[in-house]
Amino acid sequence: MFLGLFLIFLLWFTYERLKADRHSSYTNEDFWERERRASFTPTARIDDLPYAEMDESVIPVSLPDDSDELTAVLEELHSLKGKKLIDLSEMTNTDLKLKYGTSNFTALSQADSDFALLISDCEKASDLLSDVGRTDEAYSLLDYAARLSGYGRLREKADTLHNFKTDRGV
């Protein structure tokens, strides 16, 4: 009895493994076909993409008594001034090349990286500003990052900071 169940399990397991291998090979072939097509995609215009505008008015200036970490983050935020920023996090590298051409890939990747840096630095600076009692600036920065990115987690964090600030009468 046990031997029969074991053989049935072994046959079923072998069948499932072969099915998974076959599916994996199709997926792999599809990926490489898309990559091949992406390599030959003509260059598209990227000037009219919805680039984000950096609002310098929400980025506070560093004060003399700020920590080195806060000063560095604020300087990094200010260094993004004038750079193209765009959120392409929902697109794969292959998708980018297929849509805009391989020659635009580097510029778009840089704009996406700068956008991600802006959002993460806004959150980090907001935390550091909040820690030193600069809650108005922390809220403005976090609210800006939430509006720009559309990330619900940042919106909730900004709302929590705003509610904390109003509850304390600050």
C-alpha cells in the first residue's frame, strides 16, 4: 500500500516538474525575444514625458546646529535641482527600451533614479527634521513627497505627522 502511494506521488511530482520546466522555457524564450526586439526599437521622443517638477520651496535650508546627517540629506535634495525626474518604477528595463528605444535608456534610468532619490531623501529628511522639532518643515517635505509619488505609505505618514502636530497645538 505504502509503495503504491509512493509511486503515485513520484509520478505526480515528475509530471509537475516537467510541466514547470516547459513553462519556464517558454517564459525564458519570451523574455529573450522581447529583449531582442527592444534592441532594435527606434528612438522615441522623451521631451514631452510627464517629468516631475521639483518644488524647492518645500526643501528647508540647513541650520548651523543641524546634524551632519541632516545637512548631507538636505544638500543632496538641493543637488537635484534642475534635473529631470520621472517615476518609471512600474516599467521594467525591457519595457523602457521597447517603448522609448535603447538610446534613451540611460537618460530615463537616470531620471528614474533621481526621482527615487528625491522621494527617499524627502522621507529621510522629514524624519530627521521631526526628531529635532522642526515639524512644520518635516510635514511639508513629507506631504510634497506623498503628492509627487502617490505612495499611500508616505501619505499616511504625513497625515500622522500633521495630526500629531495639530493635537499638540504646534
